[in-house]
Amino acid sequence: MELRSGSVGSQAVARRMDGDSRDGGGGKDATGSEDYENLPTSASVSTHMTAGAMAGILEHSVMYPVDSVKTRMQSLSPDPKARYTSIYGALQKIMRTEGFWRPLRGINVMVMGAGPAHAMYFACYENMKRTLNDVFHHQGNSHLANGIAGSMATLLHDAVMNPAEVVKQRLQMYNSQHRSALSCIRTVWRTEGLGAFYRSYTTQLTMNIPFQSIHFITYEFLQEQVNPHRTYNPQSHIISGGLAGALAAAATTPLDVCKTLLNTQENVALSLANISGRLSGMANAFRTVYQLNGLAGYFKGIQARVIYQIPSTAISWSVYEFFKYFLTKRQLENRAPY
């Protein structure tokens, strides 16, 4: 991608930041402009982590109300007062009957989890992507490498994010017995033990690894179609990111439904399925979903999930790329001789 800078000093800094030109040259395309996507590849790990943390916090904060609706719409046996037909209608009903701030309950624990989780995710992704691209396609861009890098980074991301997911989803449910994140953590710890915070971890990985693979491969493919010269084109990033996120979300919705069931341990749903105690394991979750709702049960909340992912993906990548470039540029400008 091209970055046309109006400052001679900034251009000099940008040239110094170029460490991985796809054309194998000096970081310029045919027009002589610096390649935007390659400029920050020499960014420090701390820069990747800071940019990633900002991206994660903003992404999850902005989209949290929709995420709350998605969690409720995936409920297998919802209370009659918590049945929704659309996201907008659900938000209206929740705010009218449960309070204006109700869709935001649990956002604090999500922010605390999203910051470090995304920091490690993007730092790992950037390093893995650079290493694997050298292996698969020297000085180039390999879709396979991008997919594998995203999948590997997911292992770290989910290890941090899974406990936050468990707590926030229990707070999001209708008529939740938990009044705060702290009380939820204490109750779960006391009654279910530490393992409850990772009960859905394998399911989360089983969902997120294919999600990230589909997401990155689709995104890179679409970029080659709509932005073949990789010039700085925000519209192409939004379109590619949104479509990639939507496709990945739709394809992995059945796994997300099972993850929600494992996280929330819906008492009504489990009693209807004649399950006593706690439900554990992805295979058991799949059987329970089918037993209660048939094939349609695997796609409960798909509308909310897809609508959530489209802007979520765009926000995450645009914020991350902005902070990565901005922070790296500032660091190099401070060191550059003038």
C-alpha cells in the first residue's frame, strides 16, 4: 500500500522503516511511493502489543451492545421475556425493560481481557507471519502463511480471553444471578472451581482457529482482487475486512453456539435435556444443541454474529494499523538525524 507523505523528513523515516518489501527492492512501487503495509514490519514488539491492545479495547467496547444481544439470541431455552427477532428490536426492549445501561453489563471485564489478549495476539501474528512468509514465499505474501500465523496467535489470545468470555456471557444473560463481574468470578470460583473459566477453551480454539484461517485467507484474497497494487485504500480494507469477517463468522456459528452453552451453563436448557450437574466437552455440547433445537439450533444468533463481525473486523484492523504506523514513525523520527 502506498503512503503519500507531505513531509520530506517523514518520507526519510518511512524509507528507514521499510524492512520487508514484497517486490524485493527498496520499498517502493512503480510510482516511487513507499509501500504502506511494509513500512512498519520492523516495528518493535512493544509497538505491536500497544497497537493490538488499543485495537482490541476499541473493537470490543464499540461492539459490546451487539455482542450482548448475540449472547441472548444464542440461548437455547430463552425466557419468554427475552425472545428477540432483530438486533435493533432487542436493544430497544432490553433498554426499555431492564435499564438503559443493561446492554453494557460486563463490559469492564471484557476490556480487561481484550487489552492483553489482543496485545499478545497481534505481536505473535506479526512475528509468525514474517517468519512463515520467508519459509513459504520468500520476500512475498503467502495466504497459507497468514492463515497459519493467525491460527497460532489464537492460542495465546484465547488463553487470556476465555475467562473474560465466561464472566461477561454470564453477566449478559437475561435475569442473570450475578450483579457484577467480581461477584460472578467469586461465585463461579466457589461453586464450579477454576476449571469453569476454561470449560469452553477447547471449543473456543476449535472455533477461532478455523475462524482466523478463513478470515485472513479471505481478506488477503479479496485485497488482491479489489486492491491489487496494495495502495493505501481505506475503502478496500473496510470491504475486504467486513466480508472476510462475515464469511468466517457464518461458517463458525455452530461452534459459537456450543461455546455459549458451555460458558453460560443454561439451567433451563440443561434440565430440558435431562442433564444434571455441569455440561462439559464440545461433543456433549453439540449433542445437547441438536437434542434441544435440531439443526437450526446450530445457527441461533447467526444474524447478530455476522452483523457484529463486519464492523468489528474493520475497527480492529484499522485501529491496529493506525497505531502501529503512528508509534513506529514517532520512534524512528526521534532517532533520525536531521
